[in-house]
Amino acid sequence: MPINKGHGSPYDRGTADSYYSRPPHPHKNNGANKEYNLTDAERVEYMIGYSDNEENGAKKDWGE
């Protein structure tokens, strides 16, 4: 089954947390609210997004 990479998805939030150098804390956005009650599959998708961004090395440059 393909991973949902849309805005607010667990994958998207994982990549964002990695980008901003935040520790992993699986969640998704449900509108303006963060939702932490995820299914096992959603937790896996979050961690895949986090890992993908870590491997790509895309990080916020805080010196700007």
C-alpha cells in the first residue's frame, strides 16, 4: 500500500520534525490540531518520513 505523503499526513509530519531537528514524536495534523492517537501503520509512516529526511540531510539552516 502506498504511503500518503500529503500535507498533514504522518509521513509529512515526520519529515517536518526531522527538518526542524526536533526529536521524533509520531503525530499527524487534523486541520489545525495535532493528533497523537495513531494506528500502528501511521506510526510506521511517520518514522519512514523522519528517516527519509534524515537520509536526505535536508535541515533548517538556523543561521538565516
